[in-house]
Amino acid sequence: MVQPAVHADDEIGPDHQEEAASFIAPPWRISEWGLAEWFIVSQTLLPAVLILPGTQGLRLAVRMASFLLPIGILAYMVLMRNIQLPRHPAVPWLLATVAYLCLMIAHPTTNSPVSGAAQIVLYFCVMSPLFWAPSLVRTPEHLRRLLVLLLVTSGINATVGVLQVYDPDTWMPGELSRIVTESRYGLSAVSYIGAEGQRIIRPPGLFDTPGAVAGPGMFAGLLGAVFAASPISKLYRLIAAGFAMAGVMAIYLSQVRTSLVLLIGMCALYLALLVFQRRGSSAAAFSTMLAAVVVGGLAFAITLGGPAIMSRVTTLFEADPFELYYASRGGQVVYAFADVVDAPFGSGLGRWGMTARYFFDESNLDAPSIWAEIQISGWLIDGGFIVLATYSLALIVTAFYEWRVVRKATDNWVQASAAVVLAANMGTLMLCFTFTPFLTAIGMQYWFLSGALHGVVEGSRELDT
């Protein structure tokens, strides 16, 4: 099985050295797949339906299917298979969040019972993989197979994004999200001038929203570099490196600076974890691969996107980082905390985001819509300091749990996989300051990986007893 950047000459013990030196079997044999594998694939395939001509009228149904799937898996496992679900340490805090949101239905400025209920369901959909993933993933080999599958889906997504800039007539969807095309500024706000003077729409990848490919590009960049630096066959290392390069290029071409910063941050954290675990060969190989894809990806992106790519990147160094953040998203954090003084326990449900987009009751003049682009603002609107505290504690508990696994797991492969999961999840966590990850598919991925790692830890304990 593919090993995430553990080298035979690292301190892993003689029993694992032969295993680390070879690639045993492709992890994507469909005959071996279960619900966990199909869940990962579905999160790319279902949104990809919307790039087909004439599907924008089905957008709500397709997006709902993507989010309701994890609840369906949970119901199947509990009701049909009567499986006892292992309990992750973050579960009490997440349940407290849902319980308080249920109380917020009765808030006088909840927009409507329908939009309020939709918001609660959305919260639960995103967190639900944490409840069932531990039962499905019990071994480090299975978790590594899922990480490879996540690399493949993210890498293909990023590759399509690059091709959409290289040959837009062939690869760019004929229809994009009406939320963008019918907005005040239309596509002009999500496009730039390319190397040959052509207008380039920020690539959506296998989504229908311009620039959306930057999300999977982050994880393709991280996981691609991880596996390209691993002791697997040269062919698979080359494929992983290609996906990493595509991920980095997709980020540059989408001009989403946050994704670039977070990718560097995730990789820096992973490198630090390798050093902490005294895996020197892995750290050296990963550093080399990371430098190659970041620099090489920029060079190739400039050949496609022109000077606008470099201009966008250099803005990260033209001002103080805190001033730059405040100008882009930081001001919204300040405004959110200023507004919460008037509603410390929440402003009501169904007033922002996708639930407001699709289920908003415009006749309720006492609960108008509220604009929010970052997760912190969303939590404060939905549940004030209560939801901000409970959900934040769930994330903090999860981060410390994963860090404890990185430090103390007795199985070296569990430690190696935990380092990858912690690095990937930390990127999602930091998105809370610039985006709303925990009401999107990225949040589902976070809780799925957290639950899968917990299942591996519990499975390893069962083998030791």
C-alpha cells in the first residue's frame, strides 16, 4: 500500500523497512471500495454534473444530493446495520452546537422555519462524516488508500482547471453558476487578462463557480508532494508529482491568494511534523519536491496566464501581512464582533449563505438577509458567542487529538498518516478566517478525515488488546 512519506532509512523499525521500500497494490481497485471510497469520489462527481450543458436548473437538487449523502450514510449505518459508532472527542461539542441551533429556530429574527431548518440540516450534513467514518476506516492501510484517492480526485480536478485556461474552448463549461453570471459584476469580477491579451475566466475545475478549483488545488499540492516524496514506484511518484504541479498551477491561475498561502502553511506544518518525528529522509525529499512544484508551477502558470499571475502573487509581499489581511477579510471579522454586541446570542437562522439564497423568505421584513463571507461571521450570526465557542472548541479538541496521535501513536504508519491528516485539516481550519469551510464540502472532508483517523486509532488499540 502507498505509504505517506515514510522512508526505509527513517526510524521505523526493521519489520516495516521492506514494506516501506515497495509499492504493494494500487489503492484504487474499485472491487475493494466501500462507502468511504465512494463518498470521496461523490464529492467530486456530483458537483461535476453542473458543468454539463443545461444543468443549472438542477443546481439546488445536485448540491443538496452532495450534502445529504453523508446523512444518508449515517442513517444506513445506524438504522439498517445497527452499528455502534465510535465517539470522537469533538462529538459532544458538535452536538451542543446543533442543540443550540435548534433553539434558534424560535429566535424572533430567524427568517423562516424553512430557512432556519435548512441551516441546521446544513450544519449537521457537514459534520456527519465524523460520526460514521470511524466505523468504516479501521486500519492505516485503509486510511492511506483514502488519502491516495483524495489526491487522485483533487488532482484530476486541478488538471481540468489548468486545461480550462490552456484550451477554454474545449474545457471551460458552457454554463457557469447563475449566482456569478447574474451578479452585479458578472464574469468581469472573476476574470483577468492573459499572456496573449485574451480574457481568462478563473478556472472552476470540476465545479461551476469560477476560481473554485483553488480548493482541491490546495489538497492536490499537499498530497501530491507527500506521495511524490514517498518510497513507491517511480511511475506513481511521477503521477503524484504531476498532480502536485497541477494543484499549484490551478491555484496560481485561479488567483486565489488565500489558497496559495494556506498550501505553503500546510506544507510547512507537515515538514515540521516530519522533523519532529525524526524522519529526516522524508523531510529532505518533501522539501525538494515542494520547492520544485511551487517554483515550477509558477513558471508554467505565467506562460498560460501572463504577467497577471506574477502581479497577483507579488501583492502578498507589497504590504504588511496583517494590513493585507485586514483589507481583504480582516475587516469583516472586526465588523462581525462589533455587530454581535447587539445580538450576543445570535441574530437568527436562515439569513446568510446558501440557505438564504435558496430558502429566504423576503416577506419577513424583520429578518433581512445579512452578508457574511467568513466562517466566524456566520457562527456569530447563527448562534452568537455560543455557537462560536462550541464549534471552535470542537475544532480545537480535534486539532489537539490529531497532534496527540502524531506524537504518541505506537504504530509508525498511524503516526505517518496522522501527520498528513493534521496538516491537511489545519489548512481547512485556517480557512475560517477567509471563507466559510464548515458549511461547504471542504468542511465535510475535514470531519471525514478526522473521523477516519480516529477509527484507525481505535482499530489499532483493538489489535493491541
